[in-house]
Amino acid sequence: MSLARRSLMEAAAARFGWRRAYGTTTQVDALLTEQTETAYTAAADHAATAKNDDVLAVQPGVLDARGRILADVLYLEGVLTGARTRGLPSAVIERLEDVVDHGHELTMLLADAVRATATAHASSGH
């Protein structure tokens, strides 16, 4: 099935709150590879690097990324809570804990980057 068709089907399913689960690591690896390729293609298609011509031009994109990541991390905290409550295998819980911890660290680093843009702008005399 093509990526476009699968994406459309998954978007429609997500609208109804359905999610597809993959039962083998081969299926998971194929999906992860597709996600990676799609993300790199999208990154190559946008002109983010051309827009970053001054310190404040960086700020909105970093803020947007932080907001999306924070929302995802909070969702994953709920997934982790559910996994703990339902007694899922410790290896799954440990990986989810790692992801949530790393996600919170990433949001803090992004917040620091946003603050740095404001500090740099203020110190440049603007």
C-alpha cells in the first residue's frame, strides 16, 4: 500500500480515535524508516535555514517546536501512567520513562534557546 494511501487511512482512523498497532519488529522498523524519510523530505522542502537571518527570526520556530514536543510529552506521560497501572512489562515502562524524561529535558533546552534569542536581541541594543 502506498504511503499516501496509508497516511490517508491512518488520518481517517485517527479522527475516530483509532490507532493501528504493529505486531512485529519488521513492521515497526518499516514504519520508523518511512517516518524518518518523510520527516527528512519535509525538512528539505522548507526554507527554515533561509529565514534565520537574525536572532528573533529563530524564536517563533523554536517556540512552535517546543509547544508540539511538550504536548506530545504530556500525552506520553499519560501512556506511561496507563502502562504502569495495567502492569505492562518493565522493559516497556522503562523505555517510556526514558522517553518522558528526555522529552522534558528537550522542552527545557528549547525554552533556554528561546530565552537566549531574547537575551541576544536585548543585548544587541534593539
